[in-house]
Amino acid sequence: MPSYNEIWYAARTTQIVYMPRKLLETFGETRVTYNVVSSMEDDDGHVRLRTGLVKSARPLVLTPHYFRQQMLENFGDEAQSYFDHILSRQDNLRILQYGLCFMKQEYSEEVVGGTVADVADQLARVAQDDMNDVRGVIIGLDRYWEVSLMTFINALVKQSAPGNVRDMTRDGLLGLDHGVPVAVRMEIDADFDNCDTLSKAEDLGRKLRDYGLFEQYEDRFYGLYMQLKRS
């Protein structure tokens, strides 16, 4: 298990050689291709090249209650109390969640000739020529290359978030409906419309509880549940 200092060093020494001009989609899935170039010990004439895919789901708006329940599960009482304090002062807090999935089935690794800088520069030129591809070129430590990949993904999310927020604000999705983001209301309405089995109803009930909204939808939920139970 790497130490904190090793992870910190791997992150700080990561070089993002090419950041894509096209960012994460606001209303759809994004396929992000990456190239991580690493030097090899005792072999100055070759480098290791890792190529793969990270999928980013459509950014979702979360309720603060869900964030507190799910994301702060392993934090201590002090951190949770601090978050509660933030909630008490900002009733319009919005939180975006990016569903990122590392696609191991679309991952490859090879050893190629050249220096780290030359190989990375060549890959960056190829990426720059394809405006439709969301691709990043990264230089990182061979042993901790995944830390470098996450450093790049974090930078991509930070760069994409302002545009995603603008898009959602323009469409009114970040407005509040009785204290709940409109995007969350729309998501739940869609779940009710698509709920045609008891299994889906169980999932919907869990989501409503996780979001802290079950009481608001209780009558509608139990009406649907009894209807499905009778069918």
C-alpha cells in the first residue's frame, strides 16, 4: 500500500501534456481516452505507454442529504458537523456528481521506443488534430500511473464544471422547487414514469430515502406500489 507521501509525490510530478478542448458533456455520456507515458527503470531508450478509456456519465445534481449520507460515511463527527453547518447557512447548495468509470476491458499497455517527452509530444499532436475526441496525454510515474490518470481526470472535471453549471442554469435545472433542485424533481418524476415493476419500485423507494425526500413523495409512492402489487 503506497504511503501518503508517495501518492502526493506521484500527483505533484504528473504532467498533463495535452488537455482536450472538448470537455465533459452536460446532458450525455462522455468517453475520455487517455495516454499515460512513463519512463522505465534501467531503459533510457524505451517508455511504457498505457492507453485506455474512462466513461463519464451525465453529471447529476444531488441533494445535500444524499451527499451527507453517502459521501461522508467514513468521515468523523467533526467533518459531518461542519457540513451540517454549511447546509444551515446555504439552503440553495447544489452538488454535482460525475459518474466516472474506468473501462478495464478497453485498456492496453505496450513498450515503445523513444523518450518520454518525444512520445508524449507525438501523442499530443495526434490528439490535437482530432477535435471530436476527448483525449488526454499524461506523463506519470510508472508505478503510480493511476494516480497520474486521476490527477488528469480531476483537472478535466474542474475545467468542465463551470460549463456544465451554465448549461444546467440556462435550462432551469439548478433552480429550486420547494427547496429541492429542479433537476432532482425531474429525475424523480422520470423514475416514477418508468416504474413498472415491484423491483423498480423498491429501487425508487431507496432513492427517495437516500435523497431525504420520501415524506414528500410518500402518498404517490405507496399509491404506485399498491397498483403494482395488484397487477
